[in-house]
Amino acid sequence: MTDDDPLIARVAAELRRPRSPGPGFDGRVMAAVRAVPAPLPARAWAWLREPRVLALSPLGGAAIAACLAVLAAAGVWGARRGSRDGSGAPAVAARAAAPAAPSVVTFVLVAPQASTVALAGDFDGWDGARLPMRREAAGIWTVDVPLTPGRYDYAFVVDGRRFVADPAAPRALGDDFGRPSSVVTVGSGAPGAAGGSL
Amino acid sequence: MIEDEPDGALVRRVLDGDLEAFAGLVARHRDRGLRFAASMLGDAAEAEEALQDAFVRAYRSLRSCREPDRFGAWLLQILVNRCRTRAARFQRRNRQFVRDDAALERAAAPAGRSREWREEIERALARLDPLQREAFVLKHVEGLEYEEMTRLTGARVPALKMRVKRACDRLRVLLGEESGRRDR
Amino acid sequence: MNARLLGVALVLAAARPATAVAQVERLAGRVDDATRAAVAAVVDSAREAGVPAEPLVNKALEGASKGADGARIVAAVHALAGDLGRARSALGPGASPAELVAGGAAVRAGVRGAVLEELRARYPRESLMVPLAVMADLVARGVPADTAARSVLVLMREGVRDAELVAFRQSVERDIALGAPAGGAAAVRLDGALPGTTSTTPAAPRKP
């Protein structure tokens, strides 16, 4: 049934006018899509190829809690923490002595089955060879990196070839070339603010 | 380049794990999706949220898209349902932070007389029965055939034709009244 | 600093040359010549718009490291330059590189330019890096961009700054991870973070 009424035609013409969502719409959709937990909708065999990595996260289970107890005793704690004082005990929030002074950020990944883990990111030209991580107890890999204030995309490189995002960190937006990255924001030492990692 | 690949190829890429290929589908189908959602919901921000929601749901259930080459039609089906749900529970967002809202909205609001006509239409559409509005938009804005509309809405063709007719009748009354009140 | 940290610091210092030309040189051996030339062209026009080279080169290096082909690398650098350019327009010529990078992320996340302008207008002498970073990170977790922007604006108007802004973002993330819908989680945590509300969260100190 076609309606030749000119009013209806005018209404339809107005509603048919092309329109686009505001800038950033695509980015918002892709950010939401990336936040959908893997392996959806990858096929089962692709998921099975993923390394068995777990995140150190506040929601971790009993096994992780046990690891945390070990780490706390050894002076390492949490996914990323601020500067340490001379005694080796970690400070929860560091205060930089001067603006733009670097803060030390500790990156941690639990990857018991990995042979090597390295850190690659904006702070080292995504080299992967510059920041090898050290294996501590129970398959926990760490590295301490001094970073000047700023925002850095990064990822862990497992066994020299597989990029793994930090599940406990915010996702990087923008094109990650099909392999997800994470973001760390390092604050400045402005009075009233906390330095160290955020 | 992703822009040249047909929908089916992009869908298969995403299912193989190339998440970023989904961005190509978004870019290709978002304008039409927004046109539909804006016609249905009236509010541009609501329409964008409904559309974003639809895309994410499409991604989550991409495996169940039976005709990857017709991703657009499948997305529209999801969007029809999103718009129905939103219209049913559409409520004003918390206006507690009015000052900030005003600052944010100022940047995006277009100006001009065309906006008045658009607003008249949206007021009139808002006063239609939701199913009539939906049938009208699918037929006259999206230009779909009744067979396609049956697949999207689950209603039979005679019912759809009746809805479209009633929508047109009502719009003639509402917009005829309104335009009678002002000089054009 | 212990010896290990010192070694790391030296390694990183070597990775951050100052000039745009020197930045593009970091691509040597990582991407082919055609890609390097294309990226250099993007960097040059971005410089003219006041956009720093380092983040653009970092993006290219990321693509190289992840095995992306040259065309995709150039497209990603171009897209990032666009985001940074929009942030630069909104934040003005005095914006630091760190603010621009965070602003670019916020723009990519869908935060409107008007929000960045508003932030700059209200807080002309403060670094906006953390507020913008928090907005982007909230969106990355699924909070709608306008909700994320509004939340940060409101918190800052009430005197909340860097560390507490980040704490807000972390508490929202925890709620989302525990199953709360993203927009709702932000609204609930926002209520709790404002001074004067009944909550176990202590009121944020007001800046003079």
C-alpha cells in the first residue's frame, strides 16, 4: 500500500535525512565491544590456544589469595603500586619530591606456564626486549619501571610472541591492531595529589 | 582494506578473533541505524544509546547471525527490539546536574528552522501508538517491503498494513492541526 | 634507587629523544621505508597543528611490534593524530603532551570537545591529565561517555582531585566487575563521593 499523500511524503523525507552519530560513537561501541569478556565470540579452539594467564585482581580466588600472602611477605603487593621506600616495604601511595619526577610502577602478571614474560609499551618503544620481567614465586612475573607523569599504553609479551592485556587495568582505546593493550596513568607530584601509579 | 570487504567477510573475521573488524560493520551500518532509532525514540541521545546497545548485542551474539552477508538486516532486528524496550521504559535521566548538562548539550545542538519541523514531526510521532509508529518508520522511512517487516516484527502483513494506515491517518490529523496554526 | 631500577631508567631515557625528526628516527628498522615516510608525513602535519610527535611514533611502534601491516599502522597513526588534534583544539596551546594524550583518549572514548573546553575554562592552571584519563578509563569499562564526563565534572566542582578521582574510577570498576550495570554503577558511586551525602566515604577536601 503506497500512500501518495504529500504530507506523508514530507514527513518521510525529513525522517529519511541522513544523520550520523556524534564523533566518538564508533569509539564508544568498540570500547564496549572490547570490554566483552573473551572468548566471545571467538571459536573454542582459538580460546584454547590462549596462555593460561590469570590476573592479580582484587576479586581473585583462594589460589590467588595464597599467592598474595606470599608476595606480601616478600615485599611485593598488588598489580601496580607506587614507589618503595628504602626498607623495601611498598608504599600504597607515593609522593614525588618535585613535579614531573618519575614514580616507580610495579607491573605484575601471573603466568605460571610462561617461559618468558616481557613488558612492552609507550615507555620503551614497544620493544619487548628492553623490559624483561622477573619470575618471582608461584609463576608471578614482575618488573619495576620508573615513569614520568603521563598516560601509557602497554601489554605483556608472553613467550616472545603473544600480547596479553593486563586484566586488572583499564583497556587502551583506539586501534590496538587486534591485540588488546592496557593503560596506566602516572600522576604528577602536585600538592594534594598522590604520585605513583593510578 | 576493511572498508571494501562485504559484511559476510567482516563477520567471519570477527568470529575468527579479529575484533577490530567489527569496527568496519559499525561504520557501515551506524548511520542508517541512527536514522531508524532517532525516528522511533525522538531523542538523539537515547537513539545513540539504543544503537550502541544494539551493536554490542550484535557482537555478543554474532555466532547466531545466520546470514552474515545480511548483517544489516540482522542488526536492524536487534535495534527494533532495543527501541521497543527503551520506548517502554523511557524516563527522563537524572537532571540533578543541570548546569553540566547544559554545557554539554550546547556543543551539539544544531540551530535553525529545520529543527522546528523536525520537532513537530517528533511530537506527532510520539503521540502514535508505538507499533503504528514502528510500522510507519519501517515502511516509509526505511522503505522496507511488508515481507521484510513481517520478519522483523513478527506481525502478519494485514496487521502491518493496518498499522501503517492508521499511523498515516493520525499523522495527517496531528500535523495538519499543527501546521494550520502557524505560517509556513 | 637500586642498581636494577637505575639500569631500567637509563634504558628508558635512551628511548625518548626530543625532536620530531629524532622521534621518527625511532622507526628505523621497525617499519619499512614507505611506512616510515607515511608516518613522518602525518607527524609533520600534526606538528603544525600543535600535536606532539612522540605519541604518534609510539602508536606506529606498537603496530610494528604487534605485526600489523604498514597501511594499518599509518591509519592508526592518522586516527590518533585526529584525536590529539581535537584535544589540542579544545584544551588550547598551553596543554602539556600528557594532557593531550589523555585528552585524545577521552575524545576517542566519545567525550565531547565541549567537555574538554569546559574543563580548561574552569581549571586553567591545573593539569587535566588525570580527569581526562579517568573519563577515558570509565568509558573503557562501559560507562556511557556523557555519564563519565558528567561524573568527573561534578566531582571536580566539589573539589575532588587526582587520587580521589582515580579511587572513584576504581570503585566503579569493581562494581561493574561484580555485575552492576555500568551507568548505574557510576551514578551510585558519584552519589557516595559527593560531600554532604550520608556515606562511609569521607568527604573530599576542598581546594582553596
